[in-house]
Amino acid sequence: MGCCFSEPVDFDGEVTLFHFDLLRAIGRGAFGKVRVVEHKRSKKLYALKYIDKSQCIRDKAVAHIIQERRLLEEIDHPFVVNLRYAFQDDLNCFFVMDLMLGGDLRFHMNSQRHIPEEAIVFWIAELSCALDYLHRQRIIHRDLKPDNILLDEKGHVHITDFNVAIHCSQTRLHTSVAGSLAYMAPEVVGRKGYNWTVDWWSLGITAYELLFRKRPFDGRTGEKMTYSILNDPLKFPDDRQCSKAALSVVRGFIDRDVSTRLGCRPDGDGFDDIRDHAWFSSINWDALEAKKSKPPFVPDMTRANFDVSHELDEFLVVEKPLTHKKRKPNPDLEKMKPGFGQLEKYFTVYDFSKSQRMSYYPHNQAIGTESTNTDQTCVQASSDTIIPTATIAERSQGGSTMLESGHYLASIPPSRGPAAV
């Protein structure tokens, strides 16, 4: 399964796929596939996400891929799946990320008969640290759910999949709809305008699902689920077996009033309210944030913590397996088809061992022809998944601003010390 390519590799030159041995396939998403790779010189294992350029262009996802590439360069946190390398060849764009072999929380919800509450407390505490960090970096994830939360081999959680993440405006509310419907806040599905506070609602839905193995708002159609999110009261199962403090935290996050939602204090210090909550009384926050606390749940590393069918899918004859290929020299951007030229220009090389992380905020603007569109909504594919079609640049429709809409807009939390990027 590994690569047998024997040509000498220039490790001091620009990073390419030739720097890595290709190992097993472990995942597949809407915009790409994931494989385990080993860096040939350091012998470190990583997760390689690769995206077919032609498919990306057909799906009108060029802006999203460039946006994800830029945002990931800005992020470096213990509870995030961090970017280590980015590069491209003639056919694919590549993200080389931290490898998480412990599986996602969806996998463990499906494979474990019971997840102890102490493990859920621990996970939500670590995720709260990650969200607080992202919001201080002016980033909204917009798609937090069990599927996008990965465990490492020790049991620590990490947020992944920044495909629909965006920079948060400090002067206006965002209006595009992106992410997974079941985890969307009411201000998103109701199209009233939103900011970073929507991630705390999604964390509340995730906590509810981990505790009760079902979601609080449901519906067989997108229309019914939207109505439920906007109108149905929050209820807990009659046979619930969790602490009152757990119910209090869930109620705090799943609060339709953004001004009182847990973590969303208008002065930007809502994370302090989370840290002080009784449910987290067992958490040593300093040790937790330093990743020195011992996780209550450790994944079984003697087995695969992912769907092994991805391995078969990668090597089916109907699909062309990933291989090392040399690039065509000196590509001419002016002669490239639309989309290919944009990726060539804006999906730039990143090497964490040589490059200093930089921020693209507030200059992360729309790329090429996609910038001509106004803030678009997304196309609903099912009651649970939303396919993003919005561009990078989100412009308020009809000149609507925070003052005109009259909606609550919490300030972005101030930095807690030196920036990480």
C-alpha cells in the first residue's frame, strides 16, 4: 500500500507529495478523501486530505477550498486538527494535517453502548477551549457536530473540517446558511443574521446528543426540522440518567436568546461563565488547556476507529488511486481554465517547519469570479446536511446592518495574551 518511488527527494526544497509515503485510506467527505501518510525524513505520521481540482471546480467549491486553506494557516491549538503542510500538483490540492487515529465522536456513539458522563464533561470542556480560541482568532466554525470532532490515541478531542468556516465580522451579522441543519442555531435557519455565538448552540446540540443519543430537534424534512429548531421547546428524555448540572449546561447552550446563551456574554467574557459552571467543577482548566489532564475515555487502538470500507473504495477500479506525479513546469496562469488558475494562484504552499503562520484577516476576500455574487444561502440536500454554495465574501443583503436589523451582536472576545499565529 505504501509508495515504492525511489527517486531522491529534495527535503530542503518546496514540499510536495514525494516527501510522503502513502499509507491506508481512512476517510471520505464531500470535497475530498483522507489517507494516512508518513513523512519520509521525519518518519512522522499525518493525515493527508486531497481534493480533486476538477471535481472542486464542478462543485463550484474553489472559494471554499481557498478559504479553508487560509483559515487553517491561522490556527494552531491543542484541541484543533492543525495544518502542517499545504501544496498542490496538477490534479489535486493537498492538506497535510495532524493525524487522529482515535475516531470521531459519531463512530464512538455508534459503537459504545454507553459513554460515561465524566467523559462527556471532559470533551465539552476541551471543545469549549477550542471554540474560545477560534472566536478570539475571529473564526466561526459553523459546522460543529460529532462527525467533525476527532479523538487522538489518548482520548483528547480535536475540531476538524473547516470547509464552511469563515472570519467573523465585527461590524455586521452574517446571513449565509452553511453547515448541518440539525446543529444550526435558530438565528441561522431563521435567517435573522448571526455571528460567532452560533458555535455555542452547536456545542449544546452536540452535548445533548452525546448525553441522550438523540438530538433535541428533529424532523423528517428540512422544513419540519427548521420549524422544530425555531419553535419546539427543549425537552429531555423521561428516562434521562445524567446530573442536573449537565441539564443546566445544555439549557444554557441551547438558548434561543443569544444575549443569555451560555458562552455568549456581550462583553466577550462568556468563556468565564462556562469555566465557572458546576458541571465543570472537576476540571482543572490550567491542566486541561495544557493537555496535561488524563481523559476519562481512551479509544481502543487495537482496532480501526473508522469505517474500513474507505480503504476498499480508494482502490476500486472505477476510481484512480492517488499516486506520486511530477508537476508540469512553470504553469501559465493566463492560459489556465477558470478555477484551475485560481487554485494555482491562491492555494499556496505551506510548510509548518519553515513558514511562520500568518493571518489573512480582514483581507480574506472572495477570489476571482465568485466575488461578484452577494451573500448566498446554501442548498439543502437532506434534513441533516447542507451543501455549501456561498462564496468566501459574505455581504449583507439589501444593505442590512446590525443596527437596521435590530439583532443582538456580541463583541468578539478579546485576545487572552499573545496571538498564536
